[in-house]
Amino acid sequence: MNYRLIAAGYLHYLSGKNYAKETVRGVRMSLERFFSFLAASGVHDIRQVDEGHIIRFQTSLRNESLSAGSQKLYLSRVKGLFTWLYKTGQLITPLHERFPQVQQVSRVKAIFSVAEMEAFLSVVGENVQDRCLFELLYSSGLRAREALNLTLTDIDLPNRKLTVRQGKGNRDRVVPVSYLAARAVEKWCELRPAWKGEYLFPGQWSGHLSYHSLVNRLHSYLKEAGLDGKNLTVHSIRHSVATHLLEAGADVRYVQELLGHEDIETTVKYTHLTVESSKKTYRMYHPLENGRYRELTPEYLSQLSEFRQLLERRAEINARYGRNS
């Protein structure tokens, strides 16, 4: 069974199921990597693949220092192919049922505090295009792809709203735009070269600004704002929008609609961040807690160690003084 024909058939199937173009492109790249691995292993027929090949493929991903999340994504896409092959009768062995599980460490998502977001946006400063881009990301909780795909006709400045077309799950939604973001869009549209095409954020030569370019700009501004050590990403802005809205008392249903979550459980996951923030605020400012609580940060522990050393030195001095008197 020719790998190229298999991939073409599966990708055609995904396109017919209305998967987003970016998703189909990602699946194609993952399958190409898997097929290259098989070819290098001397396997040239998909019917020869067994559980051992899948485990060795995962090992090869791990050896390249890919994160558990990336490994899981690759295996999920390959598993989707084998599920389709089995259900369509092209394979008689349900290999997809024996795929290994990737152990992924659950980590708290890094987010901006309100003050950090203000500091970040302030260093973007006079770069009109970047200010417009990051203001929109924070204003409307957009995914990176949704922001980069915006066209001039998607923006309704008089009513301060924009239309996200073909978002995740191929669903359109209309979201509000803050006053500051609307001003930034207005200013950028005045300066944006008209010949650059339909995209609000055009690329250097054609199409829209690339995701790689967006990430590079983010990292540059994070460093300038002194936030480069917090593991913040483009998606952290979206997480921050949800957290800040919930902390301010917004209804979880509203946040769900704004972010375009199909399942409200996805939105509810953000509430644990607001709970932790509330607990910290309570311990710091409640009359019975104030003065008895402080975050055990590395900086605080270092200060505590220095203080203990100082006390010990003073105790030694006092002891010597007492003996000498």
C-alpha cells in the first residue's frame, strides 16, 4: 500500500469532514514524518506496521527532545490514520487500539497578571502594527491563528466588534473589541499599505504575517518588559483574558462565548487560576491573615536564609561580648 496514496486518501477524508486547513496541514506533516521513519526502518507497506514500530517511533520523538505534548500530538494524528484504515476495511488489524499512552505532566498555564499585561503592551510602544496585533489578542481573546487570519472586512470599528471566521471547529463568532484596541486598529489602518492585500496583518511578501514572526515579536517584547523568564507564550494572552474576566466577575458563559469554546468545561478550567489568585489576596489582606502570610518564592527563601545567618552572627557577637565583659 503506497504511503503517498494512503495519505492523500486520509487527508481527503479529513477535508470532507470540514477539518480546518491548518489542521489538515498539520496531519499531513505528521504523517510525512511517520512515513519517513517507517522507510528508514525498512518498512514499505503499511500492513507490516505493528505495535513495536509505533513504540520505536515514539522513542525517536522522545530522543529528539520533543515535549510530551508534541509526542502526544504526533501519535494522535498517526492513530487517526490507523483508525480510518481499520474502519474503512483497508486494514484487518485494529492497531489503533494498541497505541501507547504518553504521560504528560500537568502544569499550571503561565499567564500575565493585569500589571504585567500593561507593562508588556507599554513596551510595544510606537510599533503601530504590533500594538494593534497584541491589543486585539488581549482585547478579544483571539487565538493566534484567528488574529493572523483577520481581514479588513472582518473589522467593524463603528460598532467595536470583529468577526472571527472559521475559528476552531470551523465556527464563526462575533466578539467585542475594546476601546484601546479599536483605536490601535484605526491607527494601523491609516498607515497600512493599501497594496498589501486583504489581511489586516499582511506578510512581508504575500498572505498574512506568519506565526513564527508573531512568536519572535512576542519574545522580543517580553525580554524588553523583563518578563522573559515566566514561560509566557502567545496563547498565554488568551489564558490571561479568560482569567482576568473571571476574576472581575464575568459570567463563565460569557467567557465561553467570547473565547469560542464548544464545551463549557474548557472554560471552567480557568476558574482554578482565579481561585488561587483569590486565596492569595485573602491571605494577604484579610485582618486575621494579614502579616502572617507571604508567598514562599525563591527570593523570599533567599532573604530568609540571609536573615537567619545574620541572627546567628549577632548571637555569636553577643556571646563573645558577654564573655569579655
